[in-house]
Amino acid sequence: MIAREHLDTAPIPGGDELRLFRRALKGADEYSIMLGRIELMNSRLSGSEEALATLACERLAVKNPRILIGGYGMGFTLRAALSVLPPQAHVEVAELIPAIVQWARGPMADLSQKCLEDSRVTVTIGDVANVIGKAERDYDAILLDVDNGPDGLTHDANDRLYSMAGLATAKKALRSNGILAVWSSEGDNRFTARLKKSGFAVEVKTVSARSNGKGAKHTIWLAANR
């Protein structure tokens, strides 16, 4: 077993902290971000984060889409979005924890592949809920991967994104036919029901955690603003 190297620690709201680890493997280093004993992210598990972007973007029918991504993570969703979006698109990334962006530009630069420097990208350090709250018909898609899903794990305040009030705010921030896409480690029938009650047309997709189709299954909601 190859030992992990502890690279950095960052505080998060609520008094907890995230820890970044790297393991030197043949071909490419493996990165993981931990909350206590819980592994929140691993660089080998990118499939569902990529699907969050590709499934949402393929449903857009505009030439110059404007997209908001809540939670940078390890950059898989952003990189996947950039790979399919046109040159005139604009992607705003809202990340609550400054260290996540610092790690992307520092110890994980080989993983991020300079996606934050793409001319289509702007980065906002702050709560994505605040960004959504200030918007009115600004976005063609909002992609949320800010926690373990609608059942908050790392930040209790994330619940306001997934409540009825939060969904109403997201609906107001989306343009006509805009897509609210939400990633989760597991399904949640109550959240599906809230989306439908909020007036969204809802698709629920089950996707693989790994790009090769193997491993655990995650859930993505694709909610269209009709």
C-alpha cells in the first residue's frame, strides 16, 4: 500500500476542516479531500461529476449559454462543461472554501489542467446560494455539487438550496427552459417531490461514480424550468 501524503488543511464553516492528501501512483497521482474520516472527493471518481455537466449542457438549446456551477470540487464538472460548451459560453464557478481554489491552482494543478484560466470562466469565492439569490433570469443552467446531495453533510446552511424556498429562488434565477442540475451520492424521493411541487419538469438519472462505468452509483436530478 502506497502511503498518502498530507498536503494541506483548510477550515470550513461550522468549525470543521478539510484535509488534502496525495498518493503517488504510476501514471497519475491520486488526490483525496477528507472531512474527518469521510472522503468527500477522490480524483479517481470523476464520472458522476462529469455527467452532471454533460447531461445538463446537452439539454441547452442556446448559442451563448450562461452557466453557474456551485462547488468547484476537483474541477471535473467544470472541465466537462468546458469540453462541450461553445466558445461564446460563460461559466461562473461559486466556491465557498477559498482553499479549494488555491489547491486547484497549486498542489492539484496537474489535475485541474488550467481550467480556471479558461477565458469563459469566472470564479466567485462565496456561497452559491447568495449568488443564486441575487440573480433573476440570469442563467441557462445551474449545476449544484456543494455537498453530499440534498441531505447536507459538510455545511448545514446548504439545506436552504434544496428547500422549497431555495428551489423557488433557483427557479427565479433560471431563464425559460433553463436547467437546475443537482448531484447526490444517493437518491432522495422527497427531493424529487419538492422539485415537482416547485414547478420543474424532472428527470432523475443514475450514473456511475467512475468514468469507466464501474463503482458506486450516484444520482443526478435534471429539473427544467418550464
